Amino acid sequence: MASTTTTAPAVKPPAPPASGSRMGAFGVSIEMAFNGLGANKLRSFLTMLGVIIGVGAVIIAIAIGEGSRAAVAESIQKLGTNVMTVFPGSQRRGGISFGGGSSTTLKLEDADYIIRNCPTVKAVVPTVNRNATIKYANKNDAKSVTGTGQDYPTVQNHPVAKGRFFNQSEVRSLKRVIVLGSNVAKDIFDRADPVGKQVRVNGQTFDVIGVLKEKGGTGFRNPDDAAYVPVTAAMRRLFGMENINSITVQSRSTSLMDKTKAEIETNLKRKHKIADSGAPDFTVFSQSDLAATQDAQQSTFGALITYLAIVSLVVGGIGIMNIMLVSVTERTREIGIRKAIGARRADILSQFLLEALFLSLVGGLIGVGLGYAGSSFISEQNGWRVDVAMETVALAFSFSAVVGVFFGFYPAFKASQLSPIEALRYE
């Protein structure tokens, strides 16, 4: 039986350039590189695919990370830069920390003590929060109900859209009044105006006196999904609580934040009869602390997905090297013919380097388009914020070029070292 041998499509070498013409020789290398890639279009595309996916993945990954970081920073900014929160201290059992807020060491009078004894404090808002059933007509929904102080709209930067917020007198008298978040108002009253109507909260009647403006989520929860009542009414009438969950404190200015934090710690220790050297049974957490923590988490996550994307780009580069090595083997006779008619080692080297570079650059360009399209698709489908920066695009595209040159050098060098006689005898 006759044996058959499959060979790569022949690439016709062009006529040699005039002697001493370096630009002519480089032009021949470019032409040969294009001819070599065009002879196997499907294989060239599959080789580029690794680079396309790698570049696209790098752009999408960084865009998601930067968008997430910007969204978190924006959410924290909504809370105010001169705001901090006091939580009950962490409990420890058997050396295990149960986290801030797990103990019950804060009371309502602690908030009054802070405002009376801390000169740099502008306002305080004690807070309790639990789920409760809110009923109106035939609507009966389980909602988050927050008991808070009269300064909540100012301290939390959450103004009233309709009606008003409850006042200090209503807080002191345990008045049964309620202000609805924008989403709660829509869920319970649809398009009707809630102000002036009555709802039942855990079976007790509350007068609706206002609706807050839509604010959006802050990373922890969405304040639009809550209803707000005087903290005293929440503790005594609704939930039967003796302790509060937290105290939000507004400093007189951002520059006084450190001083405010020190004043709170000193005075609450005194109030709780804790020695100056003793560990406090509360935690003071500022928005700058929160911003730093969130930024560190976002940086870690962003670095992780970026490294994974870079790995895929390197895998694409290895694919280029593999295919280029195969191409050198298949085109040994072509290389021998070029050398026999006067091509130098540098000409062969530049030809195969250019092939690798073209593969990576074209793949990089397509990958950039994939990155933009993928980022837009993810943003639209998931409602995420994504930020595609030109610096990211330039970095990913440049890296694809470096990958092409790096992984294409060895096959190109191997091709340039072939002996013309041995290459012509190769079958």
C-alpha cells in the first residue's frame, strides 16, 4: 500500500532583494510572514484565540474590579465622611471572637452621654433594627423596621421626600409615628400618597408622617427597604428591647474625626466604668476605616482575577510558541530555499518573529474589542458598574505584544539556525 504524506500548503518565496538593501530584506520578511500566516488561516486564528481570550479577560477582570471599587467608595461617601459608628464590643468564648455588635453593652443613655460630654460631636443617632410585619388594607409585608433618632436624615444623608421626619418630642414621648423608605412606600401603597394614612406594625397602629428620598444600597443593606420609627417606640412598644444595636455619631468636621473618636472612647469607658488601660466593651468604627477595609478587599479580589487573566494570556503565548515550532518544522524546505538564494539568518529570524508578533497583535486588537463588549454585556445583564480605563487597555495590548515576541523568539531562532543544505534535504 502506498504511503501518503500530508504537508503544509506551500509558501512561494519571493525574489531576493537587491544586494545591500536592508529595507528590501525586511519587506521580504514581512511579505513572507503574511504568506506564512495566510497559508493556514484557521490554524492562525486558533493560535490567536488564546491571546484574544487572555486580553479580553484582563480587560473585563480589571473593569469589574475598578467598577466595584468605585461603587463601594460612592456608597461609603453617601454615609458621610465625618460619620462614625459605635458598636457593642466583641464577645469572646474559648478564644473565638463573635464580632462587633454580638454583645449587648450599649444603652440609650450612652447616646445622650456622648452628645453631652464630647465637644466635637455634632449629633448622635441611636439605632435598633428588627423585622416586623407592616399591614395596610390588604397588604401585609414583612419589612425591616429601624428605630432611630430625630437627626437620622441629617447624619445619614437621607432626606425626606414627602411629609416630615419625627422630632425630639415624639422620640421622648414614644410616639407611634412612622416614616417609610421609598421602596417600602411603593410596595405597600403602590402609587398612593402614604402621608396621613395609618399602618399597623406588629399589630400596633402607627401614623405615616413622611417618605424618605430614594438613596440606594450602601454595601450592607438598602435603607430604601426599611421603615423608620422613634427609637424609644421601637424599643418599648414594638420589640421590648433594653439595649441598642449601635450609635451613629457625626463629628463637627472631617478634620476632627480622630479627636472625636478619642473623646467617644474616653467618655464611654468612663460611663461603663472601665479603666483607661482596660479593653473597651464597644468598638468605634469610622467611615475612613470602612473605606480602607473595603479598598483592601477590593484590591485583593482585583489582583486575584487579574492574575488569573494574565495566566490565560501566558497560556495563549505558549500556544503561539507551540504552533510556531510546528510551522518551522513544516517549512524547513522553504527556509532552506530562502537561505540558498541569499537570505541571512537575521532575515529568517525576523520573518518568524514577525509572524508571532502579527498573531499576538491581531489577537490583542480582537481581545480589546472582546473586553469592551464583554464588560458592557456583564454590566447590562447584572446591573454591575464596570470601568474600562484606557490604561488597562494599553497595558493588556502591550502585554500581548510582549507575549508574542517572547514566545516567538525561540522558534524564530531555531529556524534561523537551520543549515541550508540540511534544510533542502529535509522531507
